[in-house]
Amino acid sequence: MEHLTWFAVLWISLGFLASGSSSIDSFHQAFPVVEPDPGHTKLRLAREGLEIIKRIKNPIAAVAVIGPYRSGKSFLLNQLLSLSCYEGFGVGHMRDTKTKGIWVWGLPVELDIDGVKTSVFYLDTEGFESVGKSNVYDDRIFALATVMSSVLIYNLPETIREADISRLSFAVELAEEFYGRVKGQDVAFEPAKLLWLIQRDFLQGKTVQEMVDEALRRVPNTDGDKNIDQVNQIRDSLATMGDNSTAFSLPQPHLQRTKLCDMKDNELDPTYVKRREQLKQLVASVIRPKIVQGKTLNGKEFVAFLEQILEALNKGEIPSTGSLVEVFNKKILEQCLKLYSDMMAKLDLPLSEQYLQEAHERSRVLSMKAFDDQHFGRRHAKKSAIQLEEEIDKVHKNIILANEYQSSKLCESLYTRCEDKMDQLQVLRLPSMAKFNAGFLQCNQSFEHECVGPSKMNYEQRMMKMLGKSRTLFIKEYNHRLFNWLVAFSLVMVVVGRFIIKFILIEIAAWVMFIFLETYTRMFWSAETLYYNPVWHFIVATWETLVYNPILDLDRWAIPIILLVVIFILYWRCYGRRKHGSRSLLPLYSNQKGGSTHSRTD
């Protein structure tokens, strides 16, 4: 019944995978996922195995078996998959081994894990300590299997050697960096659960858990041997990972090991068959879908994850957790840097230096908090955090330069506008100190309010110098221009009062003003002395009131008003007197002869 169920699962999986492929004839075989490079020092991806994995739509979990060369890893995987040696992974003692790099069985096992349908892949890895390979290559295989698997079966014959513990240094460092970093948050990357599998000829004596505990007990190091210290540190770390590891023993299936592939279950040791089934149940109970950044991975996502891992492990001379952390944090770092850049891009430059610095601090804190919430690793993440700080500083410096440019551009525009305004006030048709002061104040206030940023102080100094020069020049020319205007104005009013309006009071007032202005300057040598006379101050005050006040800006409306007055006078002269008679309220000139009382006619 068990075999029928297993056959049905395989058939359904085969039909699912074969529905979209014509490049692979059969999935009922092992495929390479990772291969060694020609130098047998680094790893590279294999297309066939990746195509197998990419097709999976369900969440993926992986079971990897690692261990020494020819320790029975491939046979163990065939047993877990209920496959014979002739159809499953190649077994070394019966033919040349195919296991170079990492291989995957083409048909995943479908399991229901916590209500989630999960596709479980089984991975076979190249054994350690074989001839013609470097230790660095073995380390890369071990590290890659550690990272990509959900359950890591450490297959060891007979006992646990100190060298076997040393090989777990990467797994320990990885667990310390990633496992349970912030429980309860969906950012933790969970390394594989470690399953110590010890195969031995007899099960009497110490239990396998006792063997593991004894192997992880610290070794005295009275001589201060660095190697012993390093292994002791690994032992301490493995001891603290107790909740993430377990131990299991498996007896030898038969004494004639070279004939195992030709034996059926009923020919194998019954104790072995029983323990094998218990091992299957144990693996099924502890396995979980691979979770990265809080979410499970489907086939395509798992392949992308694998590419990241391989890039990190091939980096440098030896594989390191630091390089792995950097690769995983690369995308997070870019996202946090973009978060900072987007927040700063919303600022409407230019801004004051204080406000820009405050905005930078707020954005930097939020960006660093986002990185702290999402980043991988503990100790090695500091390097990525420092890199993020450096990248933020680069963006900040560019924003400072942009702010300085925008500030200079804005302040220069305001300065030029005020300069033009001052030039216009210097050439008023009707000179007015009140109008100049109003323009001066408006220009100064607009500059003070609108000019912001680092260039403001420099332009403020230039602005004060320019305004001061303009004010000095205007005051210097003001009295002289006003004097000339009043002389001309008095003569014009004489003509208007005598010949146009014929209003004698206007003519008299105009003559008085003209005589005062001309005789005073002759009597006191120069016009400058006039400017200190109280009469002159009264004239100036009257002039300022008439020329510029909240109701009327005579400089602006002088020409229209003069035109209206001329039109009115012409109309009055030509049509008004005929229509309304010769009566007038003004004391006009008369043309009487010999005491005649008749009014003057035209």
C-alpha cells in the first residue's frame, strides 16, 4: 500500500512537471544543480537542475545530505526516497560516482506542512576529503548546502571526529548571524535544522545524543592551542543551538555492504528498516518551507536565492558569512537608500541649512531604522550599515550642493529685481522720498522673506551695500531735482494762472514761490543752504503729501491727470461759458474801461 501511494505521488508530480517542458525527457532521475569549475575550487550553476526547480509553483523545502566521501550519502537518499540504486542517485561502490557538486532528484515529494502544500527536494552533495580537491572547495559545498537546505543531514560513520566538528564552523557562524535574529518579525532568515546522523554497526552503549553531547563538550586547552580554542568556540555555539539540531542513529542495513543495492527490504536488517522509517518521519516532522525575508520561496524565487548564495560564496579566496551577509543585504541597502533619497527629493529647495539638516536627520533615522528592521546578519551586518551610512552621506552632499545652487539662483534673482527697482526709483518723473522709502522697504522685506538657504548671508551683505548706495545717491539728488521741479512748476503755474485759468491767486502764489526760490539762493550763495530752511521743509512736506500718498501716486498718474485737466480747461473755455454764462466763483481778470460795469466779452 505504501509503495502504491508513493508511486501515485511520483506519477502526479511527473505529470505536473512534464506539462510545460519538452527539453527534459524524464524527471525520474537526478540532475546537477551546482557543478565545480574546471579548477575544482569554485562552483557554478547547472542549467538542467535549475530548470527542474524553476517549474515548481508551491513553496519549496530542501533536504541535503552532507558527509565524508563514500560514507553512504547517496544510498541514504535513495532509501529516504524509496528508490533503488539503479534508478536513484548514483552509488559510489557500484559505479563511478556522479556526485560532483550538488545534485537534485527531479521529482519533489509533496507534503502538507502546517496546511501548506510544500514541494520537498532532496539534494546529494559531493563528499569531503576526496582526492584531487582543495579544502576551500569542500567548504563551499558545505556552506552552499547549509544555506539552501531546510534540513541538513550530517551523515557520519561510526563516531564524531574533531574534524567533523570543525567543518561546522560555517553552519555555526551562519546560525549566529541569521537564526532567530528577531523572533516574531518576518525578516529572519532561518538556516537549516541540523540532523546528526551517525551510522554504526551496533546500537548498544551510549545513545547518539550522548555521543553528540560528549563531542560538543569543551576540551581542556592548558597549552593555549589556537586550533583547540577555535574548535571549542564551535562546540560552545553548537551547544547553544540545541533547539535547532537533533541527533539520530541508524544501524548498518547489512554486513555485505557491496550488495546493498541488490537487496529488498525483507533482506535488510529489520532494525535498520524500522529506524529508516523513523528517520523519514523525523525528517517530515522537522522540515519547513524555506523562508527568506519572511516569505516562502517558489521555484523561480528559490533559484534567484541560490544565485545570490553562489555569488557570495564564490567571492574571495574562501567562503565567508560576511560575504553572504553583504549579498543578502545588498537589495535591502538599495531599498533603504532609495527611501532616504525619495524623502529628500520631496523637499522644495532651497531651504535653510538648519531645516535641511533636520530633514536629513529625520530621513536618515527612518532609513537606518528600516535597515535595522530588515537586514540579515548580526555582527557582519555592521559593515552593510556603515556602507548605508556612507551612501546616505554621498546623497546628502549632493543635496547640499543642489540646495546651495538653488539658493544662489533664487537670491541672485531677488537681488537683481531689487537692483532694477532701485534704478527705477532713481529716475522718478516726480521725485518722492516717501515713494523711494516705500520701494526700499518693500524690496528689503521681500528679499528677507524669500531669499533662503546658505547663500542668504552673502547676498544680504551685497543687498545692504546696494541699498545703502541707492539711498545715498537718491538723497543726494533728491533736493536738487525737487528744487528744479519747483522752479519749473512755479513758472508753469504763472502761465496757467494768467493765460489759461486766469485765476489771479494762482498766479500770485506761483510768483511768490518763484521769487523765494531764486532770491534765496542768490542771497545765501547756494541752493544747499535752502535745504535746511523750515520753509523748505514745509514745501517738501506739502510736495510729498501731494505726490505720493496712500490714495494717489502722482508720479504714476501725472500724465493722465494733466491730460484730463487740459481737456477740462479746453472744454470750459470753448463750451462751458456759453452754456452756463460768464459767472465764476474765481476772481478772474476784468477788462473794464471808464468805469463801465459791463463784463468783458471775448
